[in-house]
Amino acid sequence: MAKDWGLKITKSGVATTTTDPRDMLFSTKYQMFKYHGEYTKSLVLNSGSSSVTGSVAHNLGYVPAFITYGVRSDNGANFIVPLCPPHIGMEGINACDFITVDTWADINNIYYEVKTPFGTYHEYVYQDGYTDIDYWSSYGGEGYFRVGRIGSSGKNGAVRFTGVEVSRTESVSACDLSMFVGFMTGTSDVDHIKWRNYGIDEDNTSAFGDPSGRPKTTAMTLQDRTVPHQLGDYVGINMLSQFNEIRTRNGWSSGNAMGFFMQELDADDNASFGDAEPAYSYMTIKKPGSVTVSFRTIVFKDKIHD
Amino acid sequence: MGDWGVKVSKDGKDISSTTPEDFVFSTKNDTNVKIVIKNSGTVTVAGSGYTDVTITHSLNFIPVTMLYIEKVPSSGLWFLGGFQADGAGVYVDDDTSTTYVDATYFKFRVYNNTSSQKVASYYYFIFGDSAS
């Protein structure tokens, strides 16, 4: 005859006759994970690479239960594997620091992988417009941004970002401004706004009063687009050549402020767009970099497969 | 109220330690993870299709669970969760409408990332602790 034998310890105030496992601190009726060991592994995903793998040996001779935690070096993000969805990082216009992580086991090892599904790894610098930005416009003055034409008068805009963390020697492959549309004039998706994009050719351009007299970069790009579809949209501006001209100035240092002009062209329609501080506009910069992911795996003696 | 319970310290650690990591077991840990159900299974998934797996636990509470899956059959490589769709095998759907646990069932959907039928192996643990 089978006996109901064993050892059971319940929580304080709960009868030992309970059958609810949540009330039990310990019961020989239920197994618990048996700790085998902790293993660590750090993987570095460098610029120009799209994946890196590594392993550690657990030496159990069968596939064990395990659980892995990790931390990403550049932003301190801690995670547990599996991630769901299985990625960490920015999911922006370039998605260049978007990485996936995974671990798995066989009878000998725990394996680790860090990879990017969008080409080679780059660091993605995000300049938050809400805290790092200055606006100026010939229409509203300091604190406002507007570019385009209102009646017969062309309106120019300028924007400044502080704390730009890029050194003189880093190779920047993308610089995109995303200008928030807080107000606009003209017919959406029909009327054209045309302007010239310049950088402010200074090492560490100062806070805006009226920056219109500041020197412009040689680098200039023309832009022609229709009035945004609706308020809340973003207007994208490629400022790569202007950015790199400022970045390579002899006096440029990482952490300096950088500014840009948008100078209206006479040939546009009676249309404009703009915004006011505090701003939702932002700047993204793509540059070489690396990320280190440090894994810690707890391996249990519990077998899941031979 | 007395200081009651059972504790077993690691080799070389004093039983009077107050550091939780020093113990192999202690009833002071509220709660120790208890494995209520553990089991293995296989799931057959048609090429480019999916199959839902339903495990009945009937615990009347939502338990903590763990699922391992051999994404490429017979590869010997086992993934916890297995949500990433890369590789020539199967993966587990990360949509919470198809992969979830409730007070009665542990359910998950397995997709086949290839054009040929796959028979994938899985292993799961269901613990006697509430997930919510």
C-alpha cells in the first residue's frame, strides 16, 4: 500500500495539510532545481561585424535546464533571455544599434550569440530635442523654428543641438534631423517648400539670440518637399555633409554644440512648417562603435534531454 | 514568534550566516521554487505552418513556467523560449494571444520556418509559484 510520506514545511499560519504548493516553503512532493554552477561570458560586437558568438563548457554530458541574464555595456540595459520580442536597442530610422541576443545549450556547452539583423553594427547617437535643442526663426525669433514662405516673405529657420558626442576623428556615416511639425501653412501634400541646408560653421556655436549672421558651412544641400500631411509629422533633413564639415574643424571637440540653418528659396509656394520650444525634434547620428554584452548563466543539474 | 525553520548552508559557510547565497536550502526563502510538473513532448508542424500545443496543469492559479525547445530537430541544441525565427527549423510564437499561461493551461504556438514538415522536441517546467 502506498504511503503518503515525506517532509513538508508550510508558510507561517498555513496548515501542513494544505495541498496548495504556493503555501509550501518546502515539500518532498515537489522537486526543486538543483544548482550546478554559474557561468559568465562577454561578447563584443564591433563595427563592421553583424554577429559574434561564444560558449562556455558546463561539462554535464547531457542538456541541462538553464537560465541566462545579460547586460548591455553602452546603456546598462539588463535583460533575461529569451527577450520577447528578442531585441534591445533603438528601432529608429537607421536601426544601427538594434541587436538581438540568444543563448542555447547542448550536452557540453552553453552558447551565446549577439547579432544585428540590419547589417553591420554602428553606434546610434540620439540628440533629444526636448532637452538639447535651441530654435530660431526669422518669423518668430528665438524659441521658434519655421522655414518657408508666408505671403511674400521668406522665412528662415535655425536649430542648435548641445552636447554632440562625436569626436573629430570618428567617421560619421549618417546625420539626420527629424523636425517636428507643430504648425504649418499652405496645402498639405500639394504646395512646395524649398530651402537650402547649411551648418553653422563654428566649433561650439553659442546659444541662440539671433544666429542669422553666423558663418555658414561650404557644404550646402537643396531641399524641396511638399507641405507635411498633418501636424505631428516629422520632416527629415539629411545634414551629413554639413555635420562632417563642422566635426572636422580644428577646434571641434566631442560634447560641443552644433547648429544648422535652413534658408528659404524664393521659388517656393506660399507654404511653411515649423515648431516651438520645447521641441520634439531630434537628431540622429550613425558612427562606428562597439557594444559589449555580458552574459551570466545559471545552469541546473536538471536534465531536459540526453 | 520563534525563529523556526530548516536551513542547509554551503560547504564552508557558517550556518549562522544571514547571506541568502550562502545556503543550499532555507525555508526562510519565501518561496523556494517547486517543480510541480515537468515533462517532454514532440510537436509536428507542417511546412510553413504552425501547431498549437496545450498543456493542462489545472493548478487553479497562473504558474511560473519555463519552456525549452530544440529548434532544429535532432540538432541537440536547446533554446529557452526559442522565440527567434532564424535557423532552419521551428520557433515559438511570441504573440501573447497564442503563447501564454492561465489558471488551467500552458499554451504555445510553434511555427515552422521551413517548407518541409518538422517534428520538434520540447521540455517544460511548471512551478508551484504564481506568475501574477
